[in-house]
Amino acid sequence: MNRKTAKQDGKKKGQKAAGEMWNLRLYIAGETARSIAALRNLQKICDEHLPGKYHTEVIDLLESPQLAAGDQILAVPTLVRMLPPPLKKIIGDLSNTERVLVGLDVVPR
Amino acid sequence: MKSQCGRNLRAELEHTQARLAELEATMNAIYRGEVDALAVGGPQGSRIFTLQNPEEPYRILAERMSEGVATLSAEGTILFCNQRLAKMTGLPPERMLGAPFVSKLCEEDRAGFPGLVQLALQHNVRSEGHLLQENESVLPVQLSLSRILLQESGEGICLVATDLSERVRAEEELRLSRERQLRLKDELLSHVSHELRTPLACIHQFTTILLDGISGELTADQSGVLEIILKSANQLRTMIDDLLETARIEAGKVKVARSCVVLQDAVREAIQMLRGTAAEKGIDLEREGHSELLVYADPRRVLQILLNLIGNALKFTPAGGHVEVKYGVAPGEPGYALVTVEDDGCGISEPVQARVFERLYQEGGSIDQGHEGLGLGLAICKELVSSHKGKIWVESQPGKGSTFSFTLPVYSLERILSPVLTENGTLRRAVSLILVRAVPKPTTAAIEQWSRTRRKLNELLCRCSLPDKDVVLPSVRAQPAGETFAILAGTDASGAELLAQRIRQQMKRCQELSENCVAQVSSQVVRATQELETPTKEDVEAIAREVACAVSQAMNMRSGSR
């Protein structure tokens, strides 16, 4: 298993420039103010910094609360980077673009 | 399997750290008001709480999390604390409220806490500490302090306490498993070295038989080849001995049996053993020093150190060079003897000087340069010298030569008496002297042979004496009439007589001793005390002087009276 991770890490570096896909999952809770803000901020960040190479999935925990357990979500909204590995979480409404980009490793720390 | 265990523990640690980081991020997001819903896991699955009031998620989170949480006033008084923190201290939550948080910390951590609070009012701080628990035990915790605004009374502190006992345990286990692995490695090393020696001894033996012509005449060529085999076998044996020695040192198995050593004798012996090598290379090997100087050390170890250093000097000095061993009282350190081994060989550059005492270090991988050895010799020397409480160092100028120096404590009777005189701070009931007066038999005329015999006798006495209770004293010579050896023992008359009997028996059993000397073993009490006393340091010193005086009188009288 360790080997697999290492391999993918290597791939990650190689592929970033070549336009790797970013698979992001946003957990929200209905239409609370922060959930709406998070949706809007995510859209904006992806369009500006990951144009054409992202895929987002929005999970409304009010509709399907059982999904919170899978990614061990505690606070909402939370953004989860599914791909590229490793899995990363950014908690909050994504209002601080810089923090999000650093958290997602879109820009180096 | 062991390393698997280590990996699991490490993974556990990393997991805990990741979880901590995530919790911190959650708390920060809540502070910033970026979160307005919480997914709370329960028996019926997750439930979602959406909240308009920003304080709500804080409270739910605080109650649900496995970390201890408290809100403190700027003065450190507990204004709020969650169930978990109360549980960590073993007190009910209501007894926590209103108390100063510092009182929940263990004694050693209290002084630093107000400063931590002051810092936290500027920026987030993190520190490790120990919470007092009900049953007097302490719980290792990580404390995270952050500034918050309290609605009514201005600034306050949010404190998060994370239980570190799991982590401490995991680290401890990691350390233990590492130690186990090291021990296994040492055992393997020691075992393998032993196993390697057996076939090597065989090679050595049969090569010598061939070389001696016992199994038939050899041509010059054949002898030459056998000489090379023999030389290589010897090199290999030295390397294996070094490995074995290192394994022993690592395992803490090297016992230093200290006694009184005439430094000059040790140097003379070492030089004699290496004279052949020196002559072969055409190197001048000399010694010079204080002939009477005694050191308090293990004679075999002293020889080992000398052989190593002189052997090295010979190795790195070209033909026609010069190696000199000097010994005397260390300048500025009257309690120590200084031995230097000086050569005019290739020298050692400064960066290398700093590393020569490291294990397996060899300049420029000198195996290629045809120098034998594993690079363990100097590391072993360093261990041996420091186990004698001495120092070892090197001074060198590249191209001009090197000087290796080491110190050993000078022998003095008073210095070594304290284990004999006292036990756990009280005086022993009695101190006795066992004297062995040995006279060489007429057939043992050669001094050479006598020196072997007396070494044998010394070894025997070391073997018979108890390291924490008895000391083997330096012998007093009265050539040609003989020599008096002695053990000073922390025991009374009957104990001393038992020891004397043991020595008599062992001497009878030793062929070399019974062939070469006539010996008389007797015992006597030097100092007896009626009651156990609790002496001061000065008392012990005074008694040591008194005993030392009595001992030297007894030894001189015995040897002089015949």
C-alpha cells in the first residue's frame, strides 16, 4: 500500500503541469448562509485557478445526513479534495481564497 | 515483526496528529464564523444541526469533542469547561468553574502558566504540560491557548487540552522496540563473530602445520603462498576480534577489572609484541617515561589500547619512520597519567581528526589503500579509555605526523578504598587484608617468565575478589626474594580466611603458578569497628589514610621480614 501511494505521489508532480483533474467534494447543509457562500466561493476559485481541470460534487447533508460519516465530516461547510491524493479537508466557507489554494496544494506552501 | 509493530505505532502517531490538525482547523473556522452547521454522529447515524447563532456550534463541538476545552478569563480563571476536561482532572464540572486553571496543573508546570496566558493574548500558543488527576497521578497533555473575545468582560482564553498519554505510550513503545532491535543486532553480531572464529582457527592451524614442513617439504613458492594465507587469516582474526569487542561494548558487557598497573610494564609489553611488525617495516619503535608510575586500570584493557594506538602508528608510518611512546604524569592533572604515541607518518587532516574516533570511520575509505582493519580500533579505544574515566584525543599535522594521547587515573591506595570501607554510606564491620607472598622457584630464573607468572597470579586474585567489595592492591617487590600481592577486602576475619582458602585452592589448581612459584597465603584484619557508623566524607578520607598506612606497613613488613 505504501508503494502505491508513493507511485501516485510521483505521478502527481509529473501531471500537475500537464493538466491533472481535481476532484473536489463540497459538503453543505441546505441553504444556510455559509453553505451558499461556500458554493459561490468554490465556483469562483475553480474557474480562476483550475480552469477546465476540475470536477466538483456537492453533497447536501440535510438531504442525506448519513453521508457525513464517510468522510468524517464534523463542521459544515467542508471541502474535501478527493483527487489528487492524499485526501485533504478545508473547513469553512472558503472565503479566504489564499488559504484555500494553499490548503488544496494548488499553490505551494 | 518487530518493525511492523514500530510502523503501526508510527502510523497511529501520524493519524493522531492529522486528527489534531483537523480539529484545530475546525475550531479556527468556527472562530472566524465560516461554519454554520455541524454534523454530529450518534447511535442513529449523523444528525445535522444548522445554526443561526454562531455560539451554538461552538458549544456542541466543545461538548462532543474528545479534547478537553475550557474558556478562561484573562486572569486564568475557568469560566467554562467541557465534560471531557472535567473527566481528565477527575473533578465534576461544577468544581472546575471559577477555579484558577493553574491549580489543575502539576506543580512543575504552574510557574510557567501565567506567562503562557500572556503570550496567548498576543497570538496562539501551544505547550506541553501535565494535568493533576484525582489520584495524585498526572496526565500528559498538549495545551493550545488562543485569545477570544468574551462578550461581557473583554478578552479571554480558549484552552484546548489534548490527552497525550497515548502518544507518550506509543513513543515509549517505539523506543523499547528500537532497543530490542539493537540488542538483537548485537547478539547476532556477537554470535556471528564467534562462529567465524572457529573455521578461521582451523585455517590458521593447518597453514602453520604446512608451513612448518610437518607434512612434507615445501618449495619456496609454496611457502610464499602459505605465508600470504597466514597473514590474511591473521588480519581476518583481528577484524573479527574488533567486531566482537564492539558488540560487547554495545551490549554493555565490557567489564573493567581495575587493579594497579605499572604503566611502564604495559608499554614495554605492547612494544615487545609489536617489535616484529616495526622491524619488518624498518620503523624505529621507542619508549620513554616515568618508570614508577602506577595507574588504576584494567591491565588487559591498557594493553589493548596501547596495541591499537601503536599498531595504528606503525600502519600509517612509512618505512624508515619513527614511533615513540611516552608516559608520565599528565601536566596540570596530577591525578592522571598521560600516554602519548607519536609518529612521523602521513598525518591526519583537521576534518578527519574530528572523526577518527567514530565507528567504521576510515580516511578516504582506506581499505582501497591496502590498510587492513575495519575502522573499529579507535572507537574501541575511546570506549575503553572513557570507561576508565580517562580522555583520548589526537593532534596532527598532515605530512608531519600524528600524536595520539590518552589519560588514565593514577593509582593511589586512598582513592580506591571507599568501596572497601563503606557500603551504602555506612562503614563496613571490618576491613581485612589477604596477603600472598610469592617466591619464584629456582627454575623460574628468567625475568620474562616471572612476569608471566605474576600476571597470572594477579588475574587469579582479580577473579577471586568481588568488584564492589574488594580491591586487588599493587604488589610490593622484593626481588630476588619474591613479591607480595594483596587483596583488601571489606570483610571480617572469618570472611577473609574464606577468601584466603579460595585463593590457595585456585593457586594449586593453576599449573603455571604451582610450577613456577612457592606461595604463602595469609589473612589479617586491618581495621575493625564494633558498630555500624554513618561517616561523613571527611571521616572516610581519614579512615582511608589510616587503612592505607596500615596496609603498606603490613605489606612491606611481610616482604622485608624474609
